[in-house]
Amino acid sequence: MATYDETVEDKTTKEVTLPPKATRRVLSPSYKARILKEYDACL
């Protein structure tokens, strides 16, 4: 069985890999207008 120190050392020495930075979606004005029309129809 591993000691506490060995367990902590194993977890802290692993490299952390981060996913690439997400890009923000760009929505066209026509798409936004369509969504707003659909929303207004639900009210």
C-alpha cells in the first residue's frame, strides 16, 4: 500500500493538459431576428 506522501506525489507530478481556448460564436443579424420572431410567436 502506498504511503500518503507517495500518493500526493503521484497526483501532483502529472501534467495538466487544457483543451484549446473555445471560440465565441458569431450569430448573424438575420439569425437573431428569426429567433426573436419565433420567441414572439410563443407568447
